[in-house]
Amino acid sequence: MRAGLEPAVTGATVTSITVFDERSLRRHAGPSEDFVDRLEGRTMLAPRRRGKFMWIPLAHDADGEPEALVTHLGMSGQVLLRDRTTDDALTRIRLELSHPDHEPLRLNFVDQRIFGSMSVDRLVPTKDRPGELVPSQVAHIARDPMDEHFDDNAFLARLARKNTTIKRAMLDQGLISGIGNIYADESLWGARVHYDQPTASLSRSRAKSLLAEVRAVLAQALAEGGTSFDTQYLNVNGQSGYFAHSLKAYGQQGKPCARCGRLIVRETFMNRGSHFCAHCQRIRG
């Protein structure tokens, strides 16, 4: 989504905003009128993201407080780029954009379950990189392993101190972000690590191999447009990703493991499921 938005919105000016459902402003500190007033007429800079948050920094005067338009996708949020004549069902917020280099655009925030939101939030310094700013809502979320400033050694040291199991650690956004249930299962399968392996018993070399596998899985998923199982998971042009066709573990229960031929199994985990090969991914002492 970030990559798709970048060429379209960078340098664009917000000419008007329509809020159809104020529930989609749940993370904005103020009424819809405040959201409109703080956003209308502002020029957008290059989008950024961390975890399920994506933000578009807003140009400001030298005396103004740095701010950004922040989007949280929730369970079913979508940001769709349209021309000025195209509408989407379940649009909660609409932004009309003008741009010096291309035709005017419409940006629709569509959200079926209304767990996602938009907001205008102040930018605050990061804790680990002087001069870098993130929205205050995002400051508690760790970098993801695709971030150019992700610190491998710091992550591995923190992981070694964790008193938990590896998949729980992978889903802990205070430790590392960007790894959901699907990509955790895929990475663990690729690294031959059981989801319930205690972090304290994971050697540094195996932890490094797992981190490398996480990056490989995320890179492939990004190249293939993400994992779309239904129409709630689309890119900014309304197209589905096709990483679902590359899955080796997630959702493959009852099918042969692509590595050893034994069946992939599914076990309940944190009100969800973990998918793995019981032969390839054994808990090691």
C-alpha cells in the first residue's frame, strides 16, 4: 500500500475531505471538524509505514508542529486510489487530491468492520535514531526487519533475554513489527523452527537464520502484492496480492510438506492457528 501510494500522493495537496462515518476517526484526538481543518489545504510528503500503521507526513511552516495523516488498517481497512468519478462501497473517509504532475485523484478509506481509522497526529522523535520522526501513536512499535535502520544485533540480544516462545516473540510488536500470523508460520517453516520453541533455547545462529528467513518471506510477499484471501485485502488499485499461492505452511494443513512430504498440521495458538511440519520443525533441547 505504501509503495503504491508514494508516486501518487507525494507532493499532492488535499483539496477537500468528506467524513462519512466518524467511527473511522476513533484515533483522532478531536471531532471530525478538527480532522478536516487540520488536513485541508495541506501538502503530502512521501508515505511511511510501521506495523499496521501507515502515515503521510504533511508539509508545515517552520513554526508549525510536525504532523502526519495516520492510517491504521485494523482488520479490514483499505486505502484505494480512484479518479474523481469512482466511488467505493463502505467508504468511511474520502480525500480529494490535486497534484502538479498528474490528474486529480480521490483517496478512499474503505473499512468494512470499522476497526481501522484515520487521524492527524503529531510527529515525535524516535528513541533509536536522532532526527527521525514518527507519529505519537506509532512510537511504541518496534522497527520491522525490512527497515533500513533495523538493528540485527540489538534485536538478537533482546530476543535472547525474552522468557517466552519464539512465535509469541515474533508477534510482539514491542520487539519486532511487520510479522503477522501468516508470515510467522512461513518463516518458521523456512527456518525449520517449531513455533513453541523457547526463546532461551534458541541458539544465536538459529535466531539469525530465522531472521534471514523472515526477510526472505517478507520480500517475496511484497513482490507478490501481499496475501489476499478475500476482497478485504487489496492494493491501492483494488487488486489482490497472490502470495497465497506461495504459502508452504499457513493454511496448508492436511497437505504434504513441500520439503519432506509428511503432512502439515495445524494447532490452536493464541486464539488463532499455527501451521507447521511436525517432522521438519521439532522442538529442540
